[in-house]
Amino acid sequence: MIEIATMNTTENIIVNVPLSPKRHHLARQFAGEQPTIEKGKQVYLNTLAVGAVEDFLNYMEFETSLPQSELFNPVMRQFQDVADLVIPGLGQIECRRVMPTETAFSLPPEARENRLVYVAVGFEESLKTARLLGFWRGLDLTDSQTRIEIDNLSSMESLLDYLILLEKGKDFLESEDKDAVAARSLIESQGMSLGLTVAALESVYRNSPNTRWR
């Protein structure tokens, strides 16, 4: 059962997700397809990381689609270091593995584009449970940034609020409101996704003191 608790000294929540036999079975299947032991371990952990985030989001009643992810593509799995999970209509969440002694996670080039957020997934040595350590907004990533420190992450509670905000923005853009129709036409002509467009607007409002998100 997923455990969600509040830390004693802060309002941040702790999220512990059990790694079920089903998740390990899929991880073994994907890992067994790889050409080397090292690559197999990477894919195994990536698959577990995505599974933990998916189980948490499903528990919180967010729709997800693992089959639409790059991780589910055998070619991408073998030749790239991807650990993404798709939220239909919004976009991709990257789920980055963090081992017990690590204080940051790396960002390979293939995981630096078209990601709504990066979620840090901490593993214990036994791989029985994963802890969701926090998240980083994709649009806050700088061009030179290749690592994200765990101490700099936003809380998982904030992630839920952020995704709800993005879903509300997407729902508006999909409505028949005249402004939404005009905006949607422009967005589609530029080949942009609704999810990333809403995320970009949220970033502008969040970082501009004289504007307000509504």
C-alpha cells in the first residue's frame, strides 16, 4: 500500500511506494532484452522508477499511459536512457532513479526535451520500496543544467497541485470559448502540445510579480 506521511519539521509529504511483483516482472522483461548487464540494470531501475510514479499518480486518480511512453518503445529503451511516463493530453513526466548514496540525479540529453516535470525516485538496496523525493519543473531547466540536486526539488504535494493546474489550463484550451479556440489554432499551427503550452504560461505567471494566474 502506498504510504503518504507529513514530515515532522516541514509541511512536505513523504511518499513511499511498494514495488510490486508485477512491476519487477516488467522490469526483468525489459532488462532481459538488453545487450549488457550494465544496460540491463539501467533499464530495470528506469522501469521500476516509472512504475512507482505511475502507481502514485493512479492512486491520486490521475490518468497515465505507460504504453505511450518512450520507455515502452524497445528501440528507445535499448539506445537511450529514458524513464518517461505519459499523462494523456498533458505530456511526459521523466522519472529519474536515485540510489541510496546519491544526492542528485543526472539528465541525459534525450531526457532534456518535452518533459513537463522530472520526478526523483529514491531506491533502497532491496528494491522493495521506492520513495518519491520531489520534482523539478521541466521549463525551469537551464540549457547548461545536467544534474538536479535533491535538496532543490519541490515537494510531491506541490506536484499534485501543479498537475491539477495544468489540467485545468488544458481543459480551458480544449473548450469552445472564443479565446480558447483562437489560442488552440495558434498552438496547433506551431506544432506545440497543449500541456507544454499551459506549462509555459504557468511559468510566466509564477515568475512575473505583476501577473496573476487565473
